[in-house]
Amino acid sequence: MRVGLVGYGLAGSVFHAPLIAATDGLVLDTIVTSNEERRAQARAEFPGVRFAASPQELWERTDGLDAPGPDNPLDPLDLIVIASPNKTHVPIATAALEAGLPVVVDKPVAGTAAEARALAALAEERGLLLSVFQNRRWDNDFLTLARLIADGALGEVQRFESRFERWRPQPKGGWRESGDPQEIGGLLYDLGSHVVDQALTLFGPAALVYAESDVRRPGAAADDDTFIAITHVNGVRSHLYVSATTAQLGPRFRVLGRSAGYVKYGLDPQEADLRAGLRPAADRPWGEEPEALWGRIGSGESPATGGGTPVRSLPGDYPAYYAAVTAALRGAGENPVTALQAAAALDVLEAARRSAHEGVTVKLPTTTAPSATDFPDTEEQPV
């Protein structure tokens, strides 16, 4: 199946292109970029790849085909992957779906949950796959934690702490750090998309959302230090931190259950490996980390002083995402991340932005919120 990739910046070149090329059944056919340096970079790694200057050129390939063949540059594409700036996700995804093409969109799929649900409705109407690239569901630490919870190793989970922290005291600029709301920049929608998606995947829908969001660095225009607290419908509390201003990094995960806790430091190695030019291959391990970085499980002990028992980290598996997309396109599996799941995460992100701006705790629409006695029949309560 031929894939058209829209965008060859960080997301396109580091994540999507290598993973697409490593997936059995997928071929990276065409990349949309007008940047000559990026074209040269792509051509060096993927000889024979085609280029287009605009997404519209990809839609045109679905028309006027008399005798398409393997060497015909007008062969229609089978999948469009959108890795362009956030503000372009909705219009490009809409155009692709209207052209009859299945779509993968990098996170966040849209700026609002309403837009995400509208895209989902369009895809359903056209009978097309619409999937959202939430690669952090296949991080080694997340897979390991999900296994521990499923096995009951922690007992009933009461609190989930998740940190995606960095130390970048100088802003880099660009659209990701733009203060223009149209750009959908800032950490709340960038790294926040990951930590919120992970929390909802593990513990289900949110009932209450509280957030604090700040612009800390001189010259920065978008949020660079944000905290989100979620009370899930099932009573679990998630405390989520995303920051570019953390001089001392906290644990990636600290998860507290009735029987035991799990603490894990360090990030999944796959992004660093992809940035370094390493690629998934069947003949060598992928996504594994050294024993020194394994998390620890225990009760009444401090992992910082060697307490608890090491838990071998499961290998991270970003390639599993596109393998699942391929299976779904062939009718042999489910969409790995639906637009409706992404919309639920955007509900939380929108509530978090409102909470931080207005200083309120936002109650999301649900009929089974565990805190109904604390917040009876109200939309929000002052913090």
C-alpha cells in the first residue's frame, strides 16, 4: 500500500517516515515538502521516493487513471499521513477524506474536540479509516505499567503521576512555541496530548479537570510549564506534568496502588534512537533499555535508595502502530487510535486550558462522576 506523507519536519522525518518504511505492507511513496534541504535528506534515506509541493497533488492522483502500474507516477495512494503543523491538520484531513483516502493524523488531531468529532463523522460517512498517531501508547514504560495494572501487581490504583519534563531554558521559536492560538502551540497541546491520552487509556474517562499553566521562560509566548489534575469517573486521580523548565527531572511515572507502588525514571529510548538514525529491523532488538533504567515496585520503600524490586521494562514498540493501521486497512484488525478517543483527550485539554485561565475546576459531562457530592449540579467550582 502506497503512503503519501504530508510534512517532513520533526514529526515527518523522525517518526512517521522511518516507521512507515519499516512496516511490512507499506511503501513510503510520496512526501509533500517544498524545502530542498528536506527533500535531499529524504532522498538520501529513501531512494526513489517521490515529492509533491502541495497536498492537492496527492488528491489529483485519484482521478483520470486509465492504466495505473508500478512505474506510473500517477498511481493512486492508499493512505495519507499528516505530519504538518497543527493548524493544518483539520483542513488537510478533511480534503483527504473527501477525496476518498484513509488518513493518519499526528496528534493533536485538531484544536478542539468538536473538530475531531466532525472529522470522525466524515470518516464514518465515507467508510474510511481515520487514525491518530499517539505513539506514546507504545512507550516501554507505558506498556510495562499497563501490564502491571492488568496483572493486579499494584492492587487498586489510587493515584497516577506522569511527567514529561525537559530542561530547555531557551525557547527555540517556531510554531510549536507560538502564542498565536491559531497555531495550536504550547506544551498543553503538545506533550499534554500524550500524557492525557495515556491517563485516559489506563483509567477511563475524566469527570473533573483542574490545571495550572504558565509561561516561565523570558521571550516565550506559549505555555511551557503546565500541570493537569484529572479525577477519573472510576475515582483514580491523575496528576500530569509537562514542562520545558525542569532543572531536576522527576520520575516519568509514580503510580500508587493499595498493594504497591511503581516508580520509573527516564524516557522510552525510541525517540532518541530514531533521532540518531537508528531504525527498527527484524534482525535486531528495538525499544529496549538497560537494567539501570528499569522501574521498581514495592511498598513503604524508597526507590531512590534502592528500595523495591526492579521490574524489567517491556520493549517499546512504535512499529506496532503502523502494523495495526495496515491490518485495519486490510479489514484484519481495529483502528489502533480512533478520532473519538482523541476527541475525549481534547475535551480534557480544553477543560485544562479553561481551568488554568479562569481558576476553576471544570466538570466534564458524565453521569457517574465520583465527586457529585462535592460539586452538586454545577458546571464548575472556584479553586
